[in-house]
Amino acid sequence: MARIVMKFGGTSVADLDRIRNVAQRVKREVEHGNEVAVVVSAMSGVTNQLVKWCTELSPLHDAREYDAVVATGEQVTSGLLAICLQSMGIDARSWQGWQIPLRTDSAHGTARIQSIEGAELVRRMGTGQVAVVAGFQGVAPDNRIATLGRGGSDTSAVALAAALKADRCDIYTDVDGVYTTDPRIVPNARKLAKIAYEEMLELASVGAKVLQTRSVELAMNERVRVRVLSSFSDALANDTEGTLVVDEDEIVEKENVAGIAYSRDEAKITVTRVPDRPGIAAAIFGQLAEQNVNVDMIVQNVSADGTTDMTFTVGKADLPRARAALGEIKGQINYTELLEDPNVAKISVVGVGMRSHSGVANTMFSALADKAINIQVISTSEIKVSVLIAAEYTELAVRALHTAYGLDA
Ligand code: ADP
Ligand code: ASP
Ligand code: MG
């Protein structure tokens, strides 16, 4: 007997037939004698619609009301799955974040989990009752509903697995594991049997949305055994299915590059002809930080005439706020123009093998040059190289790099 957390994403609960399929899977685990908690996402497309409604009514809406709206998608699916399980003779009940309670900090819209009160769930799971938990949501210190950021049900699942001391956290999705890159873009991407926490963390943070970044961070810190697998295949979760996220030492053959990710969620901003003197970067990025705008890649051009151009990227959704924030300090830093380009993509190659091998960046630059793709900004970390390119070349670049690093199946 094992205690397991099973998480089902949006496409896995997209309609009643899929919910029935999920219930069958849960039933099988229960019949194997396992104690089961299930975490569900909203039906696919629902969260997007809810977000759109908030933004249409007011682009700078109250984040607490946004949370009240967007958390409803998961409330619906948790209730529906509980109904479905009950109709199949399985004891089950739904849990909203506030009922558990799953407590978060007060960062509405991107809240972090602070604690989970798991005792009552464990007690009931011991009696055979399935806990069907609404993912993505919790309750903030102001006693209002908070959501965990897009893709947050993964984090709900891993956090719950840690709190319940579960033996496994199975993340069911619409692909059968983690691949060397998004299999929707590169059909001959290879499925990885195992991936290191560090690599998965880096891939998630640069755009591979198969797992939310925070869920990987949490799994790494809390030593949760996370497996990514398909809710559409028929096999029962076993040790050979899907992709297991593991410690680096568990991976015998370390590739220089484990995977490639892309993100079209960034926008490029250039502040032209700012004075080249101490304090300018602090003024620009301090102002953006104050307005909660996250800055990712940064490049400062050489100065020719005592002025310089500062180029950086922000999340696309933050572009209006960044524009307003920089408008406020125009007088103070004396730039000439604020240029914006939302049509960019960030392409990243990730692998722990980079620590001990040189030439990884150069392979990337050459492969892109061969396809005549211009690199606008570069950034690196110990196990990652990222470049910013025109968005129209995203797929071409990912495919070319996949081949260049010998990752094609
Ligand atoms: P869910 O709704 O189940 O949470 P997501 O859409 O959030 O599913 O994540 C699954 C998707 O992640 C896949 O459909 C795939 O297109 C995308 N993806 C991006 N990079 C990868 C990768 N390296 N391996 C597998 N899937 C990836
Ligand atoms: N429904 C939420 C979203 O679409 C959370 C999730 O699916 O993980 O972002
Ligand atoms: Mg997801």
C-alpha cells in the first residue's frame, strides 16, 4: 500500500468523458489498496477565459478579485470529479484550498504556499476516502482566496505530497513525459526516462511549461518523487512509465544539453541614449522593481558619446506597467526613446553537463548563424544558455538546436 498524490491538468479534465477517464484511473489506484489524494486543474481553456474577463473589465484589476474569479475553474472540476467517483462507488469528497486549509502569503495572483494542514485529509484517506483537492488555490492571511500563478496546480500537488508525506506525486498531463524539447514543436524529440531536479527547474523557468517552476523547486527541497506521465495512455503508473525527476547523481549518462525550451512570453524594451554614468542602471531597474516588474535578460551597449542604450526583457503581461513606470522617470534619467518589441522569443539550452564541458554556447551560436537567425540578447547561467531572437524564428531555432546537440530521436 502506498499513499499517492495524483494531479490532472486541464486537458485531462477537459470534459465529462475525460473526467470519467480520470475517475477510472483513481479507482484503479484505490483498488490497489492505495490511499489517494487527487489534485485537479480547471477544464482546459477555462482559466484563460476567466483571466480574459478580468482584463477586459479592467486591465489593472484588483488582484484579490482576480483570484476570486480565476479560482472557480478548479472548484468546478473538484466537485465534478468527486461526484463521478461517488457514482462509481468510491468514497470521495472535494476540498477547496480554504477548507484544508492550504495557506499562502499575500501575493494575490502569484501567491506562495506557506503551510498545509494535512491531518484531516490523512485521517480520511486512512478510511478509504479519496480527497479531491482543487489545485491552484489557497487562502491568504487576509482570509481571501489566493491563486498560485499560472500552472500552479503542479505546485499544489507537490506541496500536498510533501505535507501528506506521500510516497509518490504523479503528474498526469497530455504528453507521456518530459521530452528533450516540446514534442509539439519537434516531433522527433526524445522522451527522457529521468531528468535531474536542477535541469527540470531550469527548463521550467525558461518556458517548458510541463511543470510549474515552483513545483520543481519544492520537489527538490522536500525530496518529493515526482513523475510526469500521460492521462491518456492505458497503462497503470509504474516505475517505467513517464519521466522521473531525480537527483543529479541518479543520472548515469549526463548529456551536455538535456533539453531545449522556448518562451514567447517576454517583450524587449530598449531605453535609448541614457547618460553613461553610475546610478543609471539602479534608477531604471529600481523603478521597475518598485512596480513589481520582473526583468529577465539585460544588455547594456557600449557607449560612444557618453550615452548608452539599455536593452532588457520583461514579461509580456508586464509591458504596460513597465512603460508607465519608465515614463515616470523620463525626466530623471533623460533617455531619448523607449522602444518596445513584443515579437521576440527566448530560446534556452539547459544541461548539468555544461558545468564540465566547453563549447556549448558556441554550438548554439553557430547553429543559429547557419539558419541566418540573428541573436539580439544573450544570457547564461552555470547550466543554461539563453538567446533572444525574433519570434517568427522560434520553431526553426528550436529544431536546428535540437539537431545540433544530437538530441533528435
Ligand atoms: P497541464 O494542463 O496538464 O498542466 P500543460 O499544458 O501545462 O499541461 O503542460 C503540458 C505541455 O507542456 C505539453 O502539452 C507540451 O506541449 C508542453 N511542453 C513544453 N516543453 C515540454 C517538454 N520538454 N516535455 C514535455 N512537454 C513539454
Ligand atoms: N488552471 C490554472 C491555469 O491554467 C492552474 C493549472 O492549470 O495548473 O493556470
Ligand atoms: Mg500545467
